[in-house]
Amino acid sequence: MSPGADTPDAFATRTELAESRAHAGDFRGAVTEFRALVKESTAAEGADAPRTLTARLQLVRVLGTSRQFGKAIGACEPLLRDQVRVLGAQHADTLETRQLLANLRYRAGDAEGAAADLEELVAALSHVLLPTHDRITKLQRDIAFLKRPS
């Protein structure tokens, strides 16, 4: 790692650069940079550090956006387990990652897996939202859609 590369400002700048690459369609460059950020953040702060978890989430997003669903799911599943362990099942980042995993599974053609992920999301949200909340109602409709007979 270059001198000062692990400072918050350097990390933020490199994250913005990786995001810019992804927005410009340079998914390979963005993936490479996010992988480097994950590795360096893990070495500097640990695997459970907020910056490390955030970089991992960004990596999953870019992999999904670039339609590398298998790789995205493979990176998202352990991230979700770590977020549940470190942040808790009802944390906003954990909920976002669970929704992302369901979307990735659906886009990869796994409607059953996506429905199961959404059911877990509804269970987690039920601890913080009323059962009639719009988000829960929408998720229940999505689950019904995913479980419909083909």
C-alpha cells in the first residue's frame, strides 16, 4: 500500500474513483480497485471494520452491475453473514445487502433463492416495522410473484 493510502481521505478518494470507473462502464477497473480496497482495509483495520464491509458491499454492487452474478452472489453471501454477526440482522446495511442478494439471485435465474432471501428480509424488517408497512407489503407481493407457478 502506498504511504497514506489507508487514511480516510485516501480511502474515500479511491472509492470515488472506483465508483466513477463503474459509472463509466469500466467494470474491470472498478472491480480491481474495490478488491484492492477490501484487501488493504482488511489488513489495516480488520475484516469487521466498517470501511472493509462497505468496500465489500461496493464490490458486490459492481459485480452485479457488470452481470457477473455468480461472482456477486459468491461475494455477497459471506458479506451478509459477516454483517449479521457484526452489525445485527436489522441494521440498515444488513437489510440492504439481503435485498441485494435477493435481486442478484433473481437476475441469475434463481427465483426460489430470491424468494427465500426476501422472506428473511421480511422477518428482519418485522422487528422494526409494522406488518402493514408499505415496504413489507411490497416484499410480500414480490415473494408471491417469485413463488407463482411457472
